[in-house]
Amino acid sequence: MPAQIKDKRPPASATDTAVTPRIEHRSLEAVFGITNPKAKDIKIPINVAPGRYCPRFDPFYEWQEDLLRQMMLWVNGVGGKNFLLHGPSGAGKSSAFQELAARTGREMFMGTMHARFEWSELVGQNRLAEGSTKFVYGPLPMAMKTGGILLIDEVNFTPAGQIGALNKILDGGPLEIPETGEFIEPHPEFRVAATANALARDDDAVHYRGTQTMNLAFLQRFNGARVDYLSNTAETAMLHRALPKLPGKVITAMVQVADDVRKAFVAGDTETTMGTRVLRRWGEVMLARLGPLIANTEAEMAWALQFVLTNLTKRVDEEACLGVLRRIAAGMVLPKS
Ligand SMILES: Nc1ncnc2c1ncn2[C@@H]1O[C@H](COP(=O)(O)OP(=O)(O)OP(=O)(O)O)[C@@H](O)[C@H]1O
Ligand SMILES: [Mg+2]
């Protein structure tokens, strides 16, 4: 890296080690907003004095109870410390980990796999700063030292040559950093999280280019769960909470459109799907243009859908999505100018 470009990442320093947590016990209901009556009685420990790498939480994240149950086992280290979530784009995989970290006061460090991934992207490397060379730790040693979560996104892209080194970490082994001469033993709270859209070159993978069938020995070091989109009821409730000023009919229509587009995607009728990510953005754009939305709901919904999704899809997929919207709007008696 040229010396004049400042590296904004924090240098290796005292903050790379675990900060003493301050533990309080709160109910599952209070921490995750779960409505199940039993959630009031179950208390979990949370760190109320989190370190600087604890993510911010999203108050509108809607938990799928079964997923949360599995994630609680994982953070408690029951049956293993590595957990992989897979499922369609925008279903809430990365954000589930982020939310869990944010709400329980854990620190989180991220790495993303890709075909040309190099080990130094996880471990760190020497950097020149103000005339001297310093080793800047990557997300892996940071998480191992602080007892945080290492999130490996798009884990199915891990190149075969890097799997052996990662397996050692997944087995609970130490990390050797030749540049600093360190052997880092994992903090007992260190956890590995991973996400993928598809695990194999099967039906799912057709839609996610570059997906490779994952190495079985690697895969079996994880516990796992499939994350599907929220049910229509849960997604509707979440949109009402996140965007309370959006007319109820519009939210109902949005969720139906998303549901139909997802079904068409799974059936192979379009190459475009519509994750919760896009749905929320669609709602935000319409909310910002509430006047035109109320004046001519269907046209404004179509305009906003193009803005957040279909301007970047193939024409034929755009026509399919807009066709779904037209059909649903026609059956809903939305206001027209
Ligand atoms: N359960 C949910 N409740 C509320 N919002 C959600 C939920 N799931 C996803 N979202 C919204 O979608 C966005 C994207 O979610 P996330 O990044 O977790 O998707 P992903 O499954 O990791 O997708 P990708 O495979 O494309 O990485 C979130 O930032 C949030 O705005
Ligand atoms: Mg993701």
C-alpha cells in the first residue's frame, strides 16, 4: 500500500484483547422481542458494556423462533461453536448473526470469501504507517482474542486451498501468526458464524453464480440451519412496525408481490427474487413519496419497485415483476388517479 494512503483500520493495540464484560440477565422477550409467553420467564446473560466492535441493532428485525433457538445453542457452545446459515438472498442470514451479537453485547468481525481469497484477509498483515511497519490484525485473530464472533460471509466460495487452515480453527485450534511470532489460543467465547446462499451445485445454486459444492469435511464442522423468508404474516407485521406510516393496503400488496416473485424464482420462471432487504427499501422509498403514493397507489408502487429492484434486472424479469404487481393491485382496489 502506498505510504500516503492512510489505513483507517485500528492498529493492533490494547483494545484487541477482551474487555471485561458486565453481565446482566434479561428475558428472551426483552432481548429479542419474542412474543411467545414462555419468553418472559427465560432469562439469558447479556453483556451491557460491549466493546467497540459490537454491532448496532435493528429494532425491527423479526426473529424466527426456531432459528433463534438454534442460535442460542450455538452461542452457548452446545454441540459445537461453529454455525452456518444458508438460504436465499436477503432472507436475514447475516443480519441474524449481527442482531444476536448486537442484542447480547458480543463483538463481531467479518470476512467475506471469494474465489481469490487470501489467508491474510482473515489473519491480517504488516502495514507501513508513519515510517514503521505494524501488524494489523484481521477479523480472525480479533475475534479469537476478544471472544467475539467471526462471521464468514459467502463461505461456499472458500477456495479449496484455504480449507485446511480454516478447519484447524473450526476444530478449536490456535492460530499461528508468523509475522508476530504469536500463537493465539481461542478465547472460550470465540464463535464462528458462516453464511451461504447455496451449499451445492444443485437447484439453489443455479441462481447464485460461482457457487461450488462445499467440501464435506469442512461442512461437517458446522451445525446449520436453513433460513427461509419470513412467513407473509411475520413479514407484514415487521413492515407495519418498521414503516408504520405506510398504508396497510400497500403493505399487504407488497408482501403478496414479494411472495409471488419468490415463488416464480423458485419455479425458475424469473431470475429475480425479492428479499426482505428489497421489500424494506421498497417501503422506505414509497414512504418518502407518500403524497404521490396516496394519489395514485399502483403507479407509485410500480415506480418505486423499478427504483429498488427491476431497473437492475433483465427486461423480461422486470415485466414479470410489474405484471405480478398489476395483478395484485387489480384485486385490491387500490386508489387510482
Ligand atoms: N427477519 C428480518 N426482519 C427484518 N428485516 C430483515 C429480516 N431479514 C432481513 N431483513 C432486512 O434485509 C436486509 C438484508 O438481510 P441480510 O443481509 O441478513 O440478508 P442475507 O440473507 O444475508 O442476504 P445475502 O445472501 O444476499 O447476503 C437486512 O439488513 C434487513 O433490512
Ligand atoms: Mg448476507
